[in-house]
Amino acid sequence: MLMKAYILPSGVTIHPFGDPVSRSMIGNRPLHQWQEQLFARQGIGVERIESAAQITEREFFLTWDDVFFTRRVLDDFARRAPAHPGSSRCGLPADSLLLKRTRSLQDLDEGQQDGERLALYRLYFVRSEQPPTGEAALQQCLQQARPLRARFREKVLRMPAPRHISGFSHYQHPVTSSIVMHLRHWVHLLWANQLSIQVAWVERVLDHKLWSAGKLLGAGLGCLLRGRLSRTGFLLGLLGRANHFGRGCVVHPTARVEGSLLGDNVHIGAYALVRGCLIGNNVTIEDRANVYFSVVGDAFKNSKNSTMVFCAGYPDSDLCVNGIQACLFGSRCALTSRVWVIDLRAAGKTRVYHQGRLQEIDNKLLGACFGHGCWAGLDVTIAQGREIPNGAMLIRPPADIIRRIPPDLPPGVPAWSVNGTATPAAGVPGQRDPDDQ
């Protein structure tokens, strides 16, 4: 008989987008699609229900619409949980770097298995004598669930950082495809997207073994032919070859694409660099743009000389920023040149708004979140961890912009804006010629 998975509503809405959490985009797929496809891959039927009273099975998988989990986690949990007596609850090692990076604001329970501390998630296998008759009966079943550690391996990627600015010499990133998260806040959505890049690569390697072997062989032969028989030479050669290009992609001969998965009809301009990214369909990355370790949604445009690092964007936005890190962009965003987002605090912990107040989180590298339809203009500076509401338009003070230029401005005399009027230095009270100071 076909095993069934029930998905209950969490009632979570991700701000500032205002979207139901199930429609949140992760790795260019909505969360509900992640859940349904992974259960279907295990031959498990999915039924979205409104209450526990709609459950008709005695043995079933159970989760909520705000739970993100990956293929490796579900493959292992779906295989092992039914073999254990009673009910089981999925957990990951509480002392892992993954948990250190993503635990904030998730409200996780803790348990133990064989003496190891586990962070527990709302992903269950339930076995009961009869289907639960309501919420109270379901909660009783869940309280009896035993922690079950999902298959978990983790590597730590250490990336050099400017230590006098950041306070640390290397930024540590968890490299694993065994991921579970409760999505309660936009920071969780950003982190899930950052992690989805490595998940996509693991899945591609598992599903296309011949393709992967060909890339490895090509990198090895390239090292041999160039006389670079070293680990570094091999990795550099592999990065240049380990790409997947969709249909109709156009990449300028001077552009460099490394370790990235590109959708259909992607255009990459001269001297652009795309490294370790998931790129959607119909994306334009113009000349000299740099995109690192980011998820770029469909119909996204990166203008000339723009740079984005560790970012994620919903479909259909324009990004023209000269440098932005660890930010999340909704649909139809427009960010012009010289929008500055502070992504690191000089002292103290990072803080974000959650449940109506500023709360600290354990992740120093974080920018801001731009809601759907945001517009940000020249010389706008945004504090770390802030969320910009849907449709907001941020501009610099009009008085700072020279809108009126008198025809009798004296030649050779410095002038600047005073209430929007170009005013020579001699005409500004209390100001002296800069050469006299």
C-alpha cells in the first residue's frame, strides 16, 4: 500500500514579502515543490490538510508547510524511520557548523540519540494504533516520537576574510547536502538559498554520473596537457569545466563561468565572472559583472560592473549595484548604482526584526532584504539586517541633488547643493574656500 505524507499549514508568512511560506523560492523552486517532489521520489503520496482530523492512516509521514528538507535527509529518514519501533522525529547534530549558521530564530527542540545532542525538526514518521482523531491525539503521538539522526556529513569551507574589518581571518561555510530548516524569517530563506547551490550540485552528480566522470577526466587531462600536475591546478581546471548550460545560452568568449548551473537563454557579457551560482532562465549578466555563490531567479538582470556575493533573488528584478553581499531580493526589485547595504557590524551581534522587535542572531555576515517591487536609488545606505517593505522607494534627500543651476554661476568657484540649488562657496554662510582651510 502507498505510504502517505501529510503536510499541515503552519500559518507562517515571510516578511517583508507577505507570501505564504510554501511559496518561498529556494534554489529557483517554491518550497511546496521541494516537498512534493522529494516525497514523490520516495513513492510517498502527498496530501495537504488543514487539521489533524483529516488524517486517515495509522502509519504516515508528517511535516508542515514551513519545513525545508533536502533529498539526502528524506532518502535516509524515509528508509530508516519505518524500520524503527514507534514514531520517529528527524534530527541533525546540534554541534555542527550548519546548526551554528542557521539555528537562530528557528525555535528548535533538542534530543539525544546514542549520547549525541540533536536539534529536532518538525519532520516525523508516525506510527499509532489508530488514526489520530484530532489535534490532542496527534500531539500525544508526536510527544512519543524518538529522535532519529539523519545521515549527516559536513565539510568546512574556509574563505579568507579581511580580518581588520570583519574581526576574523576566514569565513567558515558548512558544506553538506543534509539540511533541514524551519523557515520562519527572511534570513532562513536567504540561508536556505545559499545552501541550495551545493545541494543542486550533489543532486546533479548523483543523477548524472557519466557527465560527472567526464568533467573529472577532462580536468585531469587538461592538467596533464598544461603541465600543471597539482591539486590546485586540477581544482582550477575542474571549476572551469564543471558547469551546466541550458538551451540557448550565450557566453562571451572573454567571460568566465565556474562551477555554475545555468538555465535556458542566459546571456553573459564580456569579462563577466560567474562562480558557484544557480542561474535561472532568461537571465542577463552584462559586461564586467561579478556574481559569486548566489541564486539568481528567472528574468533577472545584472547590469554592467555590478557585483553580488552570497545573495539570492526572486524572478524578474534588476540589480545595478557596484557591490552587495548576503542580501535577499524579491520580485520586480530595482536597485541602482551606489546603493550601499551594510553587511557587517563593527561591534556586537547582528540584529534583525522578528516578532515586532530587534533580535540578535549568530551570523555576522548579513545584508538586508528587499521586498517585492522595491526601488532604491543613488547613495542610499541601509543598515545591516533590515527589511524593506514591498513597493518601498528609497532615495537620497532631494536637497542633496542639484536641481537648479543659476546661469550666472561664477567660473572657477566651487559650488554645491544648498536646498537643491547650485550655490558657490562664497554664497554659503560660514563656508570658506577649500584652499583657505
